[in-house]
Amino acid sequence: MAEAMIQADGLVKIYKSKQTEVLALQGLDLTVETGELTALIGNSGSGKSTFLNMIGGLDKPSAGSLVVGGKNLFTISEKELVRYKRDTVGFVWQNNARNLLPYLSVLQNVMLPMRLSGSRKKRDRALELLEMVGMSSKKRSRLNMLSGGEQQRVAIAIALANSPQLLLADEPTGSVDAATSDYIFDLFAELNKNGQTILIVTHDVALSRRVRRVVAIRDGRISSEKLLKESYMDRIRESSVDWRTEDTQDEYVIMDRAGRIQIPKEMTGVLKEGGNKVKVELQDGKVILSSGKKEA
Ligand SMILES: Nc1ncnc2c1ncn2[C@@H]1O[C@H](COP(=O)(O)OP(=O)(O)OP(=O)(O)O)[C@@H](O)[C@H]1O
Ligand SMILES: [Mg+2]
């Protein structure tokens, strides 16, 4: 079997300061296969950016294991890490000021991170990328003359400059309007169709309903997953589907390696009559949970 692009096992991240300790990731398990487009959702503070930053090599995990593109991020040397951040992963942030230099032209911005030798090659590759994100006509514009959505497209071109194995995006549509957000999603879908592995953090419901796999994170752990229904698989780019309201996905809870699952909050009430004891039975190949209350 081919190696997964991302393999996180029991990943823990603790932020320590003088007064406090924040447990941002609390034993997170996730496998992302090569070629997948995955969305990561979850409440504010649930650990999405923390996880993305670990994968991007921007911050060190505290415990557990994390292997990305065959690189173990616990044992990686400083020198390898520099190469990893440049060549293995590409990063798009919500706030594209982190990606872009305002006083340079679009073309210069895209050429800047490139590792190709020869300015001719760099130029050709940059033009190809700008074509791909629909920004060729603005290649001479200065960054500060572009709209937010246009800047985000340039940011995507930059993230792809060194053909990373994995593209990471933290709320890439967080500060653009709905039409631009659709355009950016289409771009990700197109890149993914051409084999690019992508992990996107998003709050955008419509966007997440168009992704084959959506992973929900709660309190620093993966709590549930949604998978696109078979009948919607080939319709991801169709605008005739109302992605905001149609029920396009099936939802699953996640069982960890020890066999633990988290029961959705709205269902725990039924089970609580027996205190904290829950009866687990196997019937006709199905596992049935019921309250552990003694029958009268
Ligand atoms: N550098 C840091 N130092 C201390 N605590 C941090 C740091 N970064 C994040 N945290 C804390 O870790 C937890 C997870 O934060 P994180 O930014 O990963 O959440 P998030 O899911 O990305 O939220 P949002 O949707 O608001 O972007 C939060 O409690 C946050 O306050
Ligand atoms: Mg965040």
C-alpha cells in the first residue's frame, strides 16, 4: 500500500507560557491519503490552525507522531525542515499579507519563492501558474492594486510555486465574498482533479458540502467525519446543486484505535437513565447501545 500523505497518531500540542498551559491538540488521529481533497471544520479554538501549523512545519508537536510526505516531523533536522517547508508543503493563509509582498508585481511575487535555476524557467513557470489561477492579465499589477479575492489567487499560485506534494489552506475564503469563494473552491477542485493533495480549514458550510471528505475537530481531537454521497461525487462543480441546503453528505462518528467513540450530545440523554453505564449488545451484526437501567 502506498504511504499516506499525512499520518497523525495521538498528536498532542501544548502551548506553555509562564502562567498557563493550553492543551490545543489532545491526541489527534488522522490519515490523509495522497490525492485526497479534505476539509477540516470545527469551532473557534478547536485546534484547526494548530494542526495545520504542525503539518506545515511552522511549529513543533509536543507528543504523538506525525509523518507528512514520508518525513517524520518529530525527528526532522533543522536543515531538512527548511527544505520541507519550501518543497513538500505549500501554505495559503486567510490573511494573505503573510503570503505576499505588496510592493512587488504579481509576477515577481510568484517567482520569488521558486527554486528553479534560471530566470527564464522561473518566469515560464510563474506565467503557467498565473494562467492556472486566472490572473495572467494582471501579472504586472502591484499586489496592493488587487482585490482580496485576486490576492488570494496569487497566494495560491505562490503556494504552488515549488510543486509541493501537499497544499495547506487555512480559511482561504475567510475574507472574500461568495462568488470569489466559489471561484477559489473551483480552483482547488481543479487542482485536486489533477492529482494535488489538499487540506483546507474552512468555516464555509457551502464549501465544505462540496468536498468528498470533511473531518470535524472538537477539543483537539477528530470527532466525526462526513463523506460525500455517491450520487454527488461527479457533481462537485455543478452550480445547479444548492450546496448550502442540500443534504450532500453522510455523517459518521470516529472510533479510535482503542475502540472509543464519542456519542453525539443530542443522543446521550437517552443513555443517561442508567447513570454512566451503557449496555452494549451485538444483534444481527449490529452493535446496539441502550441505557444500563435495570428492568423493573
Ligand atoms: N501560540 C499560542 N499560544 C498559546 N495558545 C495558543 C496559541 N495558538 C493557539 N493557542 C490556543 O490553542 C487553542 C487552539 O487554537 P487554534 O488557533 O488552533 O484554533 P482554531 O480551531 O484554528 O480556531 P479559529 O477557528 O478561531 O481559527 C486555542 O485555545 C488557542 O487559544
Ligand atoms: Mg484558526
